[in-house]
Amino acid sequence: MTQKHGISFEFFPPKTAEGLDKLITVQQKLLKKTPEFFSVTFGAGGSTRDRTWDTVMKVREAGIDTAPHLSCIGQDEEEVRALIHRYRDAGITRLVALRGDMPSGMGIAQSSLRYADDLVRLIRAETGDHFTIEVAAYPEMHPQARSFEDDIAHFKRKIDAGANQGITQYFYNPDAYVYYMEALEKLGVSAPVVPGIMPITNFANVVRFSDMCGAEIPRWIRKAAEHYQQDDASLRAFGEDVVTRLCERLLALGAPGLHFYTMNQAGTSLRILDNLGL
């Protein structure tokens, strides 16, 4: 395999200065894979706004495109507009535009920015073609979507609003990606959709995340993980093999790249990429 496949890595903003220093050490290891970009997440309701900004500014010092996540739900439109301009003025050229989540216990605030396509439209209205805009895609369907058809229609609205490409929620069933891409093609959507990859480093955490976001863990993976639950080394090796094979299949199917949800760690993502020859 060649490096024609774009590789990218996602971080979350650390809570402390020491955590940020550790993240930069992780980044230095990941730079060996010459990623296309890094991305940095944004907490529910904008709860990590300042930490996201600080992390983006630090990560981009390596000279690699760094994309802040930007969400709109529960956000004041003027604050979102100001943040878009702040990123543009700082030289950021890529954004991940999301609807986002409300902090628990809060209702949806009245705002003209209700969905991700509203946010994409605002970014384009304010800054033209300055930003490459990534948006979320859900091969296994967004957990709040009314139907699969509604979900892919919403992805099309995001692309029609001006988004450049999608990054998927993670999944472990490559057939879901195939079906999703075929469904988008039938709608006339030709934008690239990059699979999001979640390495299995802590299976209990993967189960917890999956239950929250609606990602399916196939029964055979759950059963094997249960078998290895008393053997951490074997469980890590199994998880690495499963995700390596998933990535191989996705690239063979024509996926334009891989976006790794690193959980601010480098080791497993690097070994998977080494296994792939990337």
C-alpha cells in the first residue's frame, strides 16, 4: 500500500498543562506517519472551547494542518461567528463542523444554528472557501436519526451546504461502510467519506463509548474479548488484529483514507499503520 491514502489523527483537549505536554509527545510519535491533518474535539455545548483553542494552537506548531471541531447546538450564533473568524485570522484552514451535543440536563437553546448544515452554511457565508470543512457521517445511522434514509439525506444537506468531505463515526463492520457509500451514490453524493477508526486498547471503554454513540460491536468481537478479559496482552493483540483487518478491507474497498480516534495515545495506531505498510 502507498501513502496515497490520507491519514489523520484525532485528539481531545487535555485538562492540564502537563496533559498537553504529554499530548505533544504523542503527536511527535504520530508525525512519523506524515498525517494529512490532526483534529481536536470540542466539548458538549462548547464546554472545552478555550482548551480546544489552546490545544489546536499548540498542535499546529508542528507545521501540520490542524482542524478544530466546531459545534453549534446550544451555542450563541454570534459567538460561533466570532470563533470562526478567530480561527481564520489565526491561519487555521480546516474545520470539523458538527451539530454537537447539549450538556446533560440542558434543553436545546433557541438558535438559528440547529443542525450541522446550518453551521456549514454559516462558515461559507462568513469565510467563503477559506476552510476545508469536514462533517460527520454515520454508516450505522446516527442514534437520533428517524431512519437511515433521513440520515443519509442529512449528510447530503451538509455537502450541499458546502462541506468538502465526511469522517465517519467508528464502526467494526466494513459492510456498513459499503452500504452507506452505495446509498450516498444513489443520492448523487460524490464527496469523499473517510472511515473513522477506533483502535481497541481498552475494551471496556470501547463498549461504553459504543453504547453512548450507537456504534455496533459485532457479537464475535464481544465474545472473543470476553475470552481474553483476564489476559491483557492477548486482548491487545486481538484488538490490533481486528482493526488492522478492518482497515485493510476498507482501503481495498476504495476508502480515501483513515481517521484514527487516538484517545491521545500513539502506540496502537502506529502498530496498525505499520501492519498496513502505511
